[in-house]
Amino acid sequence: MTPGARNLITDVAGLRVGNAEDHAIKTGVTVLTADSPLTCGAHVMGGAPGTRETDLLAPDKSVQAVDALVLSGGSAFGLDAASGVMDALAAQGRGFQVGPHRVPIVPAAILFDLINGGDKAWGVNPYRALGVEAVAAAGEVFALGTAGAGTGAIAGRLKGGLGSASLVVGGITVGALVAVNSLGNTTMGDGPEFWANPFEVDGEFGHCGAGHATLSDTFQTKLDAMERGNTTIAIVATDAKLDKAGCTRLATAAHDGLARAIVPSHTPMDGDLTFAISTGTGEAGPEALMTLGHAAAICLARATARAVYLADSAPGDLVPTWKGQFDANA
């Protein structure tokens, strides 16, 4: 297994990702899309999810593909980002054909970033406009860290962010995209070592060693977690040919990556959700799904650590960044 050329989810050919941010509010939106509809599944492991159009992703539901996926800040307000994405895609002639009309299929998931030091007195909900902006920005290369849906995220004791990673396995590409806003921590104890360090490739999140954690370290979480809110939301993707059931299984397996990178994860106060998509351009039989699930989990663990490692400080932040805490050269 080796990373793709960009070490981004867009190493899966045909995918594009766009970010939009409002740094005064400390929030943002990330959109994943492609020129053609995408087979998609989803799985929720957290106890407090916020979602839109996820019921239709179940294998027994009639809609077979989606036009885009949205990750957004803003708690329930952020679900309106999908409306902006729908508007932008409809203007491009995209969507599910219903008689003379096309309806873009845009599932979404949100994280809670309403208590992060930003100015939330916005008057008019900003997320619809951010959704439109994110679609316009979509491309093969995009920013990580304090960007998109990760702009106002907090991950345990440190600032969270947006992360991505990829792997090529036997000619098939797997990638992950994640906005990390977890109750649990991505690092061990008071040190710089990431829980995901065993899976790091080429120093992509600091090459700071294996570290050592005690049992008490695993119970150190955000202060006032119930008030601040949490959730880690993610997308994994592959060019292997999977149906909706296969994508659902891939999303389920990918959650192992969150559990490897965030301690504790999937708590009652987190809304952890993972989407999985297939572009369907590469063949993979049922026996390959186990390998794909393992690769997706590894990608998601690495992407989670990268999100925190690459976060930048900003005025009004309530917690430090990893760089500010541990990197003397930052």
C-alpha cells in the first residue's frame, strides 16, 4: 500500500472537492462532487448525528446514486449548505430525472461549531451561500487543516480541522476526507504523539514517534463537552466497483479508522458519521471488500491526524493548535 500522487481523496479519479469558509464566524463547508453520479452508502456510529438525505442511502431505497456530498459546520443551521449545493448543481443540469425536472441528490452531515469563539450573530443563515461557493471552488487540489468544514472544529484539547489521505492497493485507489471535531483526543496524554502514528506515511503528520498512553489518558476529553458539542464527519471513496450495499459496508469498516485516531470515539455526545462512495471505474469482487475496508480505515485514521496536525491558529481560538503546542518552528 502506498499513497496516491496527491495523498488526497481526489486521487480517486474523477472526484473534486471544494471548500468555503467564513473566518469571522469560524465555520465552513466542504463539498465532494464529480461529473457523474456516485454510488453511495453511509453509517452512523455517534450518538448525536445531524444529517440530511441519509435515509435514501440504505441499500433497499430506490435512489441509486448521489450528485454530491456535503460536510458542514454550523450544527443544524449547516444543513442548509446542501440547499446551496443543490442550487448550484441544478444550474449545471445535474440531478435525478423526475418527469421534466432534475433534482440533485445531496446528502449532508454537520458538526457542532457554535461555541468556538466565532461571531455567530449572522442574521441570515450563511450556509446556503457557503454551499454555492464550495461547489464553485471544487477541484482536484484543496486546502487541509483550518479549511472548509474543519475551519471552526475542535478536537479534544486541540484545534481540529479538515484532513485527507489516500492509498493505492493492488491497482485500486482508496481515499478519505474528514472534518475532525471530536470530544476525544487525537494525541496521547500531554505529548505530541498521535494515536494514529502507527499508520503514518512519510512524516505526513509530524513523524513524532509512537508515544505511550496510560488508561487515564484515554478519558481526557474536551472541557465542558456537553456544552461545546462534537462530531467527526467523513467520506471514504474508492474507484472499485461497489453497489450501495458494498458502499455501506465500506463506510462501516472505515469507522475503525476513527477509533484508531480518536480516543474515546463514537461517544453519546458525538455525531460520528461516515459516507462511502464508489466511482465504479475499477472492478473488485466480494473478496476485495475486506481489503478495501481495511485500507479505508487506515486512510481515515491518517486523515484524522493530518487534520489536527495542519490546523492553523486564528484570533479568538479557544484551544491551541498542534503546531502552536508542539512545533517550535510553527
